[in-house]
Amino acid sequence: MNVRKCHDHAIVRAVVLAGCTALVLSLTGTGAQAQPRDVARQTLGTGDGWGAYGTGTTGGAAADAEHVYTVTTWEQFRAALKDGGSAPKIIKVKGMIDAVSEGCDAFAADGYDFQKYLAAYDPAVWGHDKPVSGEQEDLRAASAANQDKAIKANVPANTTIIGMGKGSGILGGSLQIKGVDNVIVRNVTFEAPVDCFPQWDPTDDNKTGAWNSEYDGMVVYGSTHVWVDHNTLTDGRYPDSSLPSYFGKVFQQHDGLLDVVRGSNHVTVSWNSFKDHDKTMLIGNSDSATADDTGKLKVTLHHNRFEGIVERAPRVRFGQVDSYNNHFVVTKGQKWGYVFGIGKESRLVAEHNAFTLAQGISPAKILKKWSEAPVTANGNVVGGKAVDLIAVHNAEIPGETLQSGAGWTPTLRAGVDPAKAVPGIVGARAGAGRLC
């Protein structure tokens, strides 16, 4: 396996550097416990969101020298994930590594031809009454399977993935944190995967048709104790504005940036930058997932920056989600739907957040009601001024009246900043490349 292993010496310091967001001290019930100055071995602080609940989140902090890797290619990265199974490990990503370095054509099945696909399923020929089928759809599916196998990376338990310094990340790969416990992902720039082979569904969107794509930048599926911190997640070189249209619909090649689904629990998402994306984050991906999700999907989001985001920041089903001290920026002329989606049996608490909305955009659309579920929304500011998000929503959109009071009070918070100070604090410190 062509992976360079290195030995990391932990240096213990009992000092917090000014302006540094990396935590050096972790508060415990018996006082302050010094953590390694090596950021790759840092763990989630006690009380820092739902990810700190119970056993907390330590990732690969206990890795021995044989399970610390520095990787510079996608092949090395996936090999390092497999090596040693669930033994504690640290994977250091150095530079930008490309999961699709050979381009989409490398995944195409023999005989697949996009022009033939368009000709076969043109609504003027195929109509809108039945899903597509036949040779070109079978070849598209085979091509998609090739991409699926190549760009997904399964993350084992007890793993820390961390970008080295500034300018390190993953282009077009999809992290699968699936059925595991105790994972940390920090300081990585993720350029969202581009689905090379979206499927045309003529029956979608009230039988007007739609292009449907796969692949999240990161998905937490049936996993527990996950800390996602100081990352940048974005469409990068391939914004939706650059995508063509076919059959009158955008050829959508993106799915989510970060989804937390299917019974996942105890997740903290902190100090990340989410940029220029449509369907950003699901917490719970189906109204029918009652058996998996009831009593779970407990997620904290704090000190994240969302800019150029269309919707789902996040859209919540079932979970007790605590969203505080985040900054949401909606720029002039961008497509925008909503910030918080209130879904089935959700219990969202959205407090002390800041919203910067372009002129003429109403804060009534910050909340979007999908199902009957109560929400707490206190202490939020829009343009620096206090706004009761539920009241303004209910006044302007009376057909979607929201209930106030989520029915629980968050206790796992690392410290709450005044909402008016959030834009400056988060703007200076959120995202990859800002760990000390």
C-alpha cells in the first residue's frame, strides 16, 4: 500500500492561543484537562453539542504510530481507511486529492451515449406517464454504478480525518460514515461530487420531469458520535449556474453537502463553511423512517457560515436539533427558498443565529413548514436587529402557521455568543484552513 506513515509526538500545553479556534483545554467534571497541541489528536470538548453526549467523540486520538497516515492521492486515502479496520487511526490529507481525476468518461459503460439517451427519453417520444427503461437507461445505470464504486470512501470507527494546513481537501469524493461510532472530520475542503450520469424521471415534479442525482459530499448514516468541524463544503468549480438544461429542466448533478440520516445520533457540526449549493443538509431523509429515526437524529450545529445556499440548512425530521450562533447569508440575485425546514416530528431549537438578507428578502421565509411540528426560535437577529422568526412567518404566511416551543432545552453548548457578534466571529474563524 503506497501510504506514508508517520509518527506524531503529542505535545501537551495548557494554554489557548489568542484567535485560535482549536481547543487546547477540554473541561471535565474534575477541572481542565490539557489536550495534545497536535490538532490531529484533539477531541471534541466536553459539553460541545450532541456529539459530546455520553462517551463523547475522540476519533483516532489514541492511534499508535503505525496507524497515522499522510495521503496525497484518492487511492492512498481509501487504502488508509481500510488499513487496520476499526483500530484508532489518523489520516492526514495533504493537498487537494481528486476522486475523479480521469474524468466522467472513465466511468461510462461500453455503449452508453448521452445523445442517444436524450433521444430515447425525450418527452415528445417517451411522454411523462412511466419511468424510463430500456438499453440506454440500463447503460446509464451501469455507468453510475462504476462511478459509485470509485468515488465513495467508507470511514471506519475511531477515525480522525484532518486536512494539513491550508489548501487541503477532497475533490468529487463522497465520505460514507455508515454504521460506525466515533469519527472526526476537520479542516478539509470538500468540493461536492458531480454525478456524471443523472437519471431523467419523466414522472417527477408533477409529471413535468426532473433530473435526479446521487452522491453527498458527506453522509452520516446509522452512525453515532461524529464531529464535523472547520471544514469548507461547496460546489466549487461546478456551481448549479454552470449546469445545462435538457427537456426544459436543469441537468442537476449535485445532491447534498452533508446529510445525517437513518438513526444517526449525537453529532456536532461546528465552525464549517457551507457555500454555493442547493440542497445543503438533511437531518432525516424520509417521513417513513419512523422506526430508524424516532428518538435519534440529535444534532448540534453551531458557529457555521452558510452563504449562497438555496435551502435545507438544515431540513429536519424527527430529531432534536440545536442550531445556535450560525450565520446565514443570502446574497442579491441568488436563488433562495428557505433556511430551516420543519419536518415530521422534528424538534428544532434555533437560537442566537444571525441572518444577513439581501434587500427586499423577507425573514418570513427563513422558516419553512413541511409538517406539523413545534419549533423554538429565540434571540435571532436579521441585519443586526432582533426578529421573532415564528411571528413574522405566521403573519406573512398564515397558511403555514408554526407552533412555538420545541419542548426541550439544549444543555450541551460550548458557549453562546451574542447574535449580533456572530457575523464577525464566524466570518473570521469558520471553514477549512483556520485551525491553529
